[in-house]
Amino acid sequence: YQAFVDKEGIPNHTGFAIDDLRTVEVGPWARLKCNGAYINLDGNGGTNDAYVAEIPPGGKMAAEKHLFEKDIYVLAGRGATLVGDDPNNRTSFEWKEGSIFSVPINVWHQHMNGSGSEPARFLAVTTAPLVMNYFHNDDFIFNNDHVFKGRYSSDESTFSGNGKLYTGRVWDSSFLPNVPDMPLYAWDARGAGGINVMFEMASNTMKGHVSEFPVGTYKKGHRHGPGAHLLILSGD
């Protein structure tokens, strides 16, 4: 994985935190035809990584597919993504700042900026380190024809923003149009007044959640394995 990052030719930010992902330095990214930077924070344990991609006004990224999972949160701007292996039967959906989505594993996709005057920027969290360090073969990872049946449906409802709420505050959907305004649900075990919603996206092994705490309160101390990326949506 580290050898792959080194040859990508874009900044690779490390450390414990990034002050502002909307302004973090990016550079020309030839492979994806945009500007970008890797975010490899201490504590990911080689299990996952993150990167920032910025699409110029009126631009589009190079199409891609790959054997690692990827969750995307839109930091700024608006745009659209085209999804599907069959060029005659692809689905498109629009996103904006605050959207989160996940293209299923090894499905062809392409991101486009919907503005002709402003860049669009997103954060992607992926399982690339695990996959690359296991297979040691870029061609196998990026040019594999295998279809993971059960992980993706070409039905337009996949990225409609609809989903299903399961017991325990779990929301199952591949596209969440506006995460900061999502309904959250009580979770008293994590602290007085705390509310939360969990995400299950694109049948991924990666999971996510949003938590909110009232003024003057806190989330109870806890621990887990490596790889948690914390993105502050609002507050201090």
C-alpha cells in the first residue's frame, strides 16, 4: 500500500488530525484526473485509509472500479455520480455538501462536478491498505471483472436516498442526501441526552455513524480496534 501511495504523486498527510479537510493541500492526481491528497492518520493500523478528491469546475474524474470498499462524504460543492458496469444500463444520482454514499465493491463509477464555477470536494474512506497489502497486484485490484452479486442492484432505487431503519438505530441505504439533518435516536448508554444513527451502506464491512451531544455533555469513554475516522460536522 505504501509503495502505491508513493507513486501516486499527490500529498500524503499524516499525524493525528487534519484541521480542515475543506482547505487541506491537494495536488494534481493523474490517475483520477482531479486534484487530491491521501489522509493517513496515526491509528488506522493499516486497516483503512482516506483521501480528499477535488473536482475542478465543470470537470469529471476518471472512471474507476476496484476491489476495496469506499464510503464518500461530500465536503463542498455539488455534483453527480454515474454507476454501473453495463454502459447501456447505468444509474446516475446527484449529491451535494453533506451527502454520503458508497458505490458497491468493484462496480464501475465516475464522479462529475455539477458546477461550472466552483470546485467540488469530497472525503473518501477506503479499505485499500488491507486489499493492496494482501494481493500485491494493482491489475487484479483495479481491472477485475468479477461481479459481486448481492452487493449491487442496477435498480434506480439503490441511490434514491430511500432506506430501511432497523432496530438499534441502524439505517440501511447506499445514499444519504443530507447527513447533518438526518433524524437521530436516543442512546442513553453512551451518555445522557446523546443521540445517534448507524449506517449500513452497500453491504460493506466498513460501518459508520453520526452522534450528537447536548450542550455541556459528552460521549462516554470507549475503545475499539484501529481505523476509526472522526469527522466533525458541527460544534466544538
